[in-house]
Amino acid sequence: MKKRVNKRKVVGKVISDKMDKTVVIQVEKLVKHSLYKKYIKRQNKFTAHDENNECRIGDKVVITESRPLSRMKRWRVSGIVEKAVSVIGEI
């Protein structure tokens, strides 16, 4: 029997929701510069599976690592932490 592996979870912001059942999430982290000891922001973009097309641009979401779902998708949206403020005229 295989040992159960804990899957990584990260929090990020939705930057694109134009694809069907797929969103692009941007995750920011702070990294300390080795020489100058100053903290620098680093960003990664992850393509995640959004089964019900619930996520909108600006939403803060939690994504969980999963098996490969396509050529680019290795993550699933596990929950929406904070909804973005909707723009007037958008439904």
C-alpha cells in the first residue's frame, strides 16, 4: 500500500479566468537576498483547475497540488478565501 503524501497548498490571486474550467493564479513570496539581506518579492504563475468556473479576476484562492490534469495544469482550486470587489456594470 502506498504511503499518503501531504500535498502542497498555496494562496494566490487569480490573474486570468478566460479559459474554460481553468484559472491562472499568481503566488507571491518574499525571498531574502543573500548578499544585501533585503527582502525581494518573487512571483510564480500556476495554472489551476476550477471545476465550476467560480473564480473571477482578483479573487484570493487556495490551490492544492494534484496529479497532472493537462500539459500545464498540476493544481486544483480548493477554495476561495476572498472574493474580489466587482466593478460596476459587471454581472
